[in-house]
Amino acid sequence: MDRLDAFKAIAQQASRGELAFPTNVDASLKLQQALNDPNCHVDVAARLIQADPLMAARTVAIANSVAYNRSGTEISSVRSAVQRLGVRTLQSLVASLIVRQLGSKIRNPLLKQKALQLWEHTAHVAALAQVIARRVSQVDPDTALFAGIVHEVGGFYMLAQAEHYPGVMEGEPEDWIGHGETQIGRGVLQKLMIPENVMKAVEAMWIGMRALPPETLGDTLLLANDLAPVASPLHTRPGATTPAAALTLDFTVGDGTLSAIMAESADEVKSLAAVLLM
């Protein structure tokens, strides 16, 4: 089977909802569903998080990050962390766990390296999106963080499946963009029950057109993608800014500029990305 046929076969499975997830993803999906309940109380959320040691550690760490600990007061309990973060940020943390779990069974060294780089890219995009949303585009920063975490989930799923299709990820990046990303990505996002507004923002990234200054969640993701210091190993998006050009990308925002805002927020971005990379 050639690579385009492989993309088509996996895309067809995705469109039918026939996706093969690792068993640990199923447990994380149940946690995500529980947190999605509008009646989920802080105490219930804390108990759910405490049941997973990795999630518990990450929850406390992100609560103490520069982005969420404005007072400088460190906390050490999961319940206090949940109170500080809120359920919506917890949903983003669970989403980050799910995305990483998709690539957890990869054994091929080259594919594993791609998955590691893709997660580094994802973590930086998510951290940048949260700050850009809050400081520049004025869209909801919690939603931007979540969208940044899931924007490459189709790529992670493809890398996890690639071991069954030797050579499928070794051709031109344009093949993935044109024949795999949208169909497979959309199927995985639907399977994970990603909200419609986030799906539309991710789909806007596939098109690659954005406004400057950013106005929408999709614009926010695209700008974060351009500013990310680690590129996706799967492709370069149509019309994307090169890493060198991104350093000079600037425009006026209120009484300041993008470059000034990003310089002021550098510690926040670094702290948040570091927690996601744990």
C-alpha cells in the first residue's frame, strides 16, 4: 500500500469513528467526560485528579506556574490547585495527557522522535496561544490553551498508526497536508468530543490564513504557531512565517506592540510550556 492509499484508509476509518486508541486513553476520556459535567464540584474534580499521580503532579505544577500564580504563593495540595485553576484548565491538562498517550506506544525510533518534537511544538503553541488570547486577541485564554493542546492531535494519531504502514510518514510533507491532516484530524477531534468552536479554530489552521492583529481563536492559534520556537516535524503550513521572520513579526496592540507584550510575557510562556512538557 502506497502512502496516499494509507492516508485514505486511515481517514476512512476516522470518518466512521473506527479509531484505535491505547487503553490508557479510554481512562483519560472518562476523566474528561466527568470534568465536562457542569455540575462537577471542586471536591469531585480533586478526587478524580488525585486518582492519577501524573495528573496530580501536573495540576499542582501548573497551579504554581507564573501564568497562574500571580500572587507568588505556592500551594502543595491538589484541592488547592483545582480551586486556583478551575475545571476548564483541568480539562486542558487532561487533553494534554490524552494527546501524549496517543503516541505512548510508538516503538520506531524515527517516529518516536517525530512525536517528541511534535509535543514540544504543541506545548509551545498552547502556552503562546494562552498568552496571546489574554493579552492580544482578547479571546478566552482557557479555550486558547485547550485549542493549542489539541491542534495537532491528528498528527499524533497518524504517527501512532504509522508503524502499521511502513514509510507512510517519509514522503513530502505536502502529502500529509493534502491527503491526511484534515480528514484524519477531523475524525480524531470528533472522537475526542472536542467542542465545535475549537474544531473550527483548528480547521482554520489547516487553511493557513490569518488576520493581523489576530481577531479570532483561529487567528490566535496561527500566530502562536508562527511564533513557536519548535516547528512541527510534519509540515510547514501554507503561508506560515519562517522562524527568522517570526522574530521580526510585530504590530500595534492598544498602547503597545506585539514584541513588547511577548517580551513581558516570556516567563509566563516558558513556565507554562515547561509544565506541559513534564
